Amino acid sequence: MTKTLPKVAIIGAGSSGMIACRELKVRGIPFDCFEKGSKAGGNWIFKNDNGMSAAYRSLHINTSRQQMEFQCYPMPQHFPTFPHHSQIAEYFDGFLNHFRLKEDITFNTEVKKAEPLADGRWQLTLSNGKQPTYDAVIVANGHHWDPRWPEPAFPGEFKGLVMHSHAYMDPTDPHNLIDKNVLVVGMGNSAMDIACELGNRGVARNVFLSVRSGAHIMPKFFGSKPSDGFLRHPGATPRWWEHLVPYRFFEKLAFPVIGWKIKNAVGKPEAYGLPKPKHPFGMQHPTISSEIHIRLGSGDVKPKPNIKELQGDRIQFVDGSVEPIDAIIYATGYKISFPFFEKNVLPYENNDLPLFKRMISPRYDNLLFLGLVQPLCSIMPIAELQSSFMGDYLLGKYRLPDKETMKKVMLDEHEMMKSRYTKSERHTIQINCLEYTYDLRKEIKAGEKRARRFAEKPQALPSTFPTTVRA
């Protein structure tokens, strides 16, 4: 067979899908990108008509722009350290125009189904009825769009308004929460932002924050510096010590220092009525907020423990207290979902999906997952490096190891991460940004060597995708 470039489908044009388009385009790899909505940008497009955005009107990024930006297209210097979502949408629009990518994205087209064919290719079923086939598929549909509700549900019945934070836009949209007693359930970034916004004087009558377990709350700034300013950009060249000092050792030194800086800047969570974190800083995803301490300390937001029972227009908490509540906002996270796959394509449960280098299942060497990580930094630089990896792989410049090696590396890394972070559905795809990008670069070099060996002696390694396009 003649070696040719594979034809690739990209599912989704959020921040990850956009950078994938760019990396494939600069390499001359033919691709189609399908976006359910009328705009690219995914989660950062307020009121995105694809129905999948969780952006609320007041949303700002919680990693600094210096850490969030793509290396191939830096954010404007006049942007603030933590830009508003409208500025991120402006940045994305500039990115698309600069690289002339809008012409490469098929908008208002949903991928309804993606199924493997007998010859190894993939057939997509689109919302317009067409069924094109592709040599490879890049899945970039995001993992912050399918709301996860409390499981099991709390006992009892609640007669007021119930909504997930995914639907929240502002105090009057889509529901009027002005002068209402509102309960926000959760301890993540969205829970903090929404509780603080509703807790402003003159908005909700009372705001209660129900927290099941504690978390470390990191302010956006340490002094005048962004709290993530000590990190190198994940896409930048590793620093000299990263070649010498194991990351586990670095974490043992760095995480206690960060924990001390948080304590020194804002104090302990339990001083504000929140539960004491069960684990030291670094063993669970931190919450980012510079305002929640002020709202709690001012009485604008009132801390509560976990819900015990729903009682009509009241809520009883596990400490025995009862409060009248008009609305509950569950900020309880998201499920990892791929609605276009049949369950037997890639079985997984409880958000637990092991992948080689968080991108590839040994089951399919031409099905690539992009941005499917929960990092301690921004996803965008991670997706940029992953997209570069995928581009080189699709060109044949990189070769995967054999399937048994892939499985072993995948499971070893997956179990290692599970042992380092609190056991929960929130941490199943957790990564340490600098460690992950450092290790991925090492794997890219190893794969490049395998590719050169195969080019010199094809019989030395088994023939796999994408050496030849399957007929």
C-alpha cells in the first residue's frame, strides 16, 4: 500500500478543538471539524447556542492569562491578569482569524454517532444526515457540560427551585433569585463564584453554602503576583532542575510551601466556618477564590454542612439546623460523556477512563482524546502540546509503543495519580501540569526514535496506524 496522509475528524470546536485544527493545518493533514453550535470557543462562549457552555455573566478565568494562553498565539498584553469571559471569546476569535480556521470548521453540525468500521476506520453520523468516514478521530467535546447531580439524591422532597450551576447565568437569568433564600451546594470554583455573587448586598436575601468535605481555597493573588505565577508555562521548555529532580520530590517540597502561603494570606478554611480539609494541599484539586473569605467573614454567605433531608420549603442539615430555602443550586461537577459512542465502544464508569498519556486507549490507535484532563493549571497549554503530539503521530513522525507496553504505562500512571489525589469522580483525570508535559515530551522523543527505526527497518516493528491508510 502507498503511504498517504490520514483524513481526520475533530469533534468539537472549543479551545481544544481549535488548537487541534491549527496543529493539523500547519502540518497539511486533511481534516474536518464539526461544531454543534454556530461559534467556536466552547465553554467560554456565553449563552453558546450549542447548549453546552457553563459560562455565567460575571465569569473570569481562575488561572492567569500568562498560564492560560496558547504559546503559538499569546493573549494581548492589555488584557488583565484574570480576563473576563468576553475577553477570552475575543481572544479565540482573533486566534481563528489569525490562522484562518473558521473556513475549516463545519458549524451547526452535531456528531450524533461515531462507530468503528471493520476496516479500522470510523464512520460518523451527522445531524444533517451525512455519514462520512475517517481514518482517525480526535474527540474534543469537553468534560464540563454534562451536569452531575448528587448520587444518591438527598432524601425528602423540595418544593422550591432546583437547578445545576451549569444553568446559572446571573441573579435573574434564567430564574429570578433576587431577595430569595438560596442554598448553593458545592466547594468548587463555580460554587464560590455563584455564592459570592448572590451574597452581594441587595441580591439574594440569604445565601447558604453547603459543603460536604473541606478543600483548600487559594486566592488569585499572593501579594501583587498571581498565585500561579511561580509556575512555568506548561508549553515552555522545561527548566534545568526538571531533568534532575523527580516531581514527587519537588511536590513534597513545594506543596507544603504553597499551603503555608495560603494559610498566611487568607487563614484556614475552618476559621470561616468551612470544614477542615482532610488532606494536605496538593492531594485534591484546590478551589480558587479571592472573595469567598470576605463574603463569609461579612456574613453575606453563611456556611452549612451537608444536607440531611429536604423538607418541602425547608432544608435540614446534618448538624440538625433547619433553614427556609427558596432555591437550591447544585454546583456538584460534571460527568465525562461521549453521547456519540455506543457503550461498548469504550466502556468506563464513574468518570474513570484510563488512557495512554491521557489521550489514547490501547483498544483503538486512531481514536484520540484531546483535553480530557483535570489539571492544576489551564487545559489550553496541555491541549496545545497534546495537539502537537497528535499531529506528529498522524504524520508518522511518532510511533506508539506496542499495546502491552501502552497498557502497562497507562495503568501504572493511572494508579499513581489515583494514589496521589483524593478518591472521587473529580480526580479521575487529574494531572500535575509540569510533570505531565515533561513526561509527554520524553515520550514524544522515544516515539520519534521508534518511527526512525521503523523507517529504516519496517520488519523491526509491527505495522500499525498511521504508517499506511487502511483500505
